Amino acid sequence: MSSVPGGSGENIVYTLLCASNLSFLLFPQTYSTVNTDSARFNDRVAEINARPKTEWVPKPWPPKSKCS
């Protein structure tokens, strides 16, 4: 047993082991979420682009005063 906390390097090994296990557990979920969201994103962009657009008309300048 070491007198210095973490002096044996066991904490680093445990940290790396836990991080690698966590990444392997979360990778399939992340991959499927990104793929399904990209398809949904493309559908939504196509829907927005299909909406009718009105021509933009600027407001007259200077604005008319309401208290004249």
C-alpha cells in the first residue's frame, strides 16, 4: 500500500477502464441517434423549403409620426 493517494497508478487504470467501457456502451446509441436525426433534419428542411414564400417589401423611411 502506498502512502501517497493514487501513487500506485491504480486510479489511472480504473479511470481508463471505466471510460473505455462507457464509450463502448454509449457508441451504438449515439450512432443511431445521429443517423435518425439527420434523416429527420433533411425532411424538415425539405418541408420548410416547400412552403410558399412572399416577396419582402421594405418599410418606408422615415416612418410616419403618429403624433403629428
